[in-house]
Amino acid sequence: MKQRLLLLIFLFLPLVTALAQVIEELEEMPPQQLQLEVYYKLIEKNGKFGLADDEGKVVVPAKYNTVEYKKFEPYIRVELDGKFGLMDAEQHLLLPIRYSKLEVFYKRTDVFYAEYQEEGKRKTDIISETGRSILPAGAILRGYHGPEIMITVNGKEALIDGESGTYLLEPIYDSVYSEGNRYRVCLNGKCGYIDKKTHQVLVPLIYDDAYSYFRNGLVILVLKGKAGVLDEQGNTVIPFAYEKISSGSDNKTFNVTNTAKKEALFSAEGKQFTAWYDYITSDDSDHFYYYRQDPASGDAYKFGYVDKSGKDLTGPVFDKAVKFYRSDDCIELLKDGKTVYLNRAGKVVTRNCR
């Protein structure tokens, strides 16, 4: 008897868990959405769709191409001939069927991102369920990311909070970008960074609007035509003396190009740890970086390998470079037209170690 009871509990436990989950979801739903989920069903007539309640009474007439309501949204979206509108559960058309796109904005069920045509031009807006724009007067929507809404006011860019409607950044900048926990702002061709929480200036607006890139708390900037790297406190990590700097794919190195067009790798602490080469990969290999040295005579390029500390292991002697992967015991290379092998220890051998 005890075994049968345990078996029944085992069999019905998933059903009980699933039911509890459904009940929990229903309890969290707004009243209108709960009504939609529990009492309404989709109906069809002549290829058109609507909604009826559990007694068969038509709530939304079957005259739309699509009728949809999604979890935690208290309204019904209807579509006719490629245009969308918004209805409530009492058949009140809250938003006319004129929008080519109508989506819930962020986590707010009463605010929508809308696209529509006006005087033959495509318009975008963030609107309430009454059709009122939540943007400041005269603002043009540029886009949004999460709750942050990007707008232009009188030719200047700004950011507002989509939940409170308040300005995150006033419309005083030529360009504004949201990047992680900071804003990149530019004015009169000069750029800097502002902290999102404190609104304190992290990097002053003195840097060229040519290139910037934040990674792991470090930012690549250009000052008077020269590239350098700062930390988030504004301290110089790599001085502004180079033609170009890019971040390595391992997020721990920088590929730096000097005025002679030679390349070297720098650490995240700003220390150069390889010699200067005509080219050096910044790709994250498990064992080595490879480089290219261009001969002065115009002969074919030659490639070599350095270890993770920057020590040159081989010299530029190979006819072609091959990336060393984690699964490799060694890689096959050509040296003066002959096959050789580079093993994990960084030794060049003639015996196949693959």
C-alpha cells in the first residue's frame, strides 16, 4: 500500500507543480489580462478572426486578419490589412488601426513603440494607450535601448527615461550613445564619457570623434590625431602617441600601430610585451601569437611566433602562418619549402608530432 501511495505521489507531482505555476502566473496578471486568458477564445469567420467569451458571446468581431494578446499585456492588438490597432476587453478601440508596427515598450504594458505614415513620411513614436506621445514636445525619436529613449530636440541629441519620462541627458550634445554603464557624448567634434548613475564626467570632452572603444574599464581614444588608452578614472594607460590602437580578441591585449606603421602588443596595464613587427595578430591563441616580417628586398613575407610573454620563439622563418588551437599538440608549417612542426613547447621539429 505504501509503495502504491508513493507511486501515485510520484506520478501526480509534475501535474501539481504545473498547476501551481499556472496559478502563480494568473495571480500576477493584470485583471484585464486575467480576463482575456481565462474567459476568451479565438473565433474565425470567412478567414477573419475575433474573440468570444466562454458562453460564445462575441467580444471582438471576426473581421481582423489577426487578433492577439500576450501574457501580462492588458490590451488586445488587432491587425487589418497590415495595419495595427489596440482594443480593450469591452471592444473599445483605444488606438486606431493605422500603425504598421505596434509593440509594447520595454516592460510597460500601457506604453507602445509605434510606426506609422503621416503625409507620406514614416514616423516613429512612443505612445500611451490613448495615442498620446510620451516624448517631450518637439522631440524626434531616434530609437531606444531598454528603458532609455534616444531623441533629438532642435538638432541636439538627448536621452530620457522611458519609465519616468525625465531627462537622463539634456539636449545639449551633437551625439549621445549609451554604452554599458556610461554615456558617450560628443559636442563640436570632441567626445567624452559620462557615468550613468552619478552623471559625473568620466572622460572630458576633449577627444577626437574618430574612434573610441570601452572594454574592461579601459577606453581607446584619439587626441589630436594620436591614439591612446585611458582607464575609467582618466589615468593614461597607453600614451597618445600612436597611429592606431585596437583591442585584442582576448580582452587582455591591445594591438598598437606606431608612426612607422609597425605593430606590437601591449598588456592591459599599458606595457609593451612584444617587439615591433610589420604585423602581429591580436587573436587569442592558446599558446602563441604569430607575426609577419616584410623583407626589404621585396621577397616573400616570412612569419614567426612569440609566446604569451612576447618572447620570440622562432624568428621570421615560415612561409605561411597557422593558428595554434587548444586541441593541437603541434602545427604543420613550411620553412624554406620544407615541412616542419611547431610543438606546444615552442620548439621547431622535423618529426610529425600531430
